[in-house]
Amino acid sequence: MRVLIETIHIVIGLIAATLVAAAAAWSYPRATDDIWLVAYVAMAAVVLMGVGPLRKAYAADKAGLKDTPNHG
């Protein structure tokens, strides 16, 4: 469950960066290429910053599965 939450946080960050870039590019068409370049760098940063919490969430979920009894 924690992995899903962290993944959703990353996706929301990417959507927010896309919306901000689209609005900025629409409002200032002369700098569209530069705006999208900065947006792509920001999106990469969002993903890179999300990797650590995602790995911790995976480890926590995996440890939680080992603690629960198997009802299968």
C-alpha cells in the first residue's frame, strides 16, 4: 500500500509540472522551448526525488508481508 501511495505522489508531481509548463508555454509562446526544457528537468527531479521514498516504502511493505501469517 505504501508503494502505491508513493507512486501516486510521483504521478501527481509529474501532472503538476506538466500543467504548470503548459500554462506557462501558452502564456508566453516565444519561450515555449525553454519552458518545456525546464519542465522536463523538473519532472526528472520529481522522479529522482521519489526513488528514495519509493524504495523505503517497498522495503516497509515487504517487511510487513513477512510479519503477516499466510492464510492460503
